[in-house]
Amino acid sequence: MTAALLPIVEELFDAADHSERAHWLLAVPLDVLVRERVCIRQALVKANFPEGLAYLEAEIAALSAVRGRDGLAPITIRTTREYARIGVQVMARGSAMEGGN
């Protein structure tokens, strides 16, 4: 990686497992997901984290979608985003459940 990585993105590369990556994805500001999506995608591919990739793509699609008169993205995009978020939330809970927390 380049020395120009944001410290917050370095945290993703340094994550020990999918649970940590999932927590990071759910907490990182959305503008970081947009601006740093190439590096984030590389980190998720390198970690073999398909749920994280699906979440990243769903968030980017939702943030980039043309919104309707109600101010919302199309229902297909919103639904995809929610299912992807649920998948990442399950992964985030994984280590807590395994560790008995």
C-alpha cells in the first residue's frame, strides 16, 4: 500500500478478523467509504471478506443512486443495502458470540 493511506483506512488493513472488519465498516463515516472505496475494496478482497464487499458496494450504490420524489433511493437499492448491512452486523457479532460476551 502507499504511504498516503488515511489512518482510519489503515485500521481496516490491520484488522485481525472479519468481526473487526465488520465493526469498522459499520462505524466508518460514509464519506470515507466513498472517497477511499478503491483502497477499502482492496483490503476486503485481500482479507477474503465477501460480506464486507457486498456491504461496501451496496452503500456506494445507495449513496450514488438517483433519488425519487420522496428523497429516497429506489426500493431495490434500499433493500440490497439493508440485507448487506444485516450480513455485516452478523459478522460483527461473531467474535462477541464466540467469546461469550
